[in-house]
Amino acid sequence: MRLLLDTHIWVWSVADLDRLTRRVARAINDPRNELWISPVTTWEIVLLHERGRLRLAGANIS
């Protein structure tokens, strides 16, 4: 199954897995599923970082 991850689901799946429900965590970790993100999601991540709402380790985005 193809799963299109919302921005917060993608961030939580990488940084704070405990914030996801068990069902969502299982779906994300199921190797039969393809995980997809929108180009808009990457843009939202950059905006969150620039506004100081999300810290990215080793990020040097300008």
C-alpha cells in the first residue's frame, strides 16, 4: 500500500515515534508499504526550521 505521510506524521515518525498511534506506527514500519511525502512537506519542514519551530540536527539551511 502507498502511504502519503502528512508533515507532522513524517516528523514524528523520524523524531518522536511515541506520538504516533500504534496503528500508524505499524503501518509506517510495515515493509510492504511504500512511504511517500509531498514536495510541499519538504517546504513545510524548511519553514518550520526557519521559524525555530523545528530543530534539524546538522542543518545549515539558508
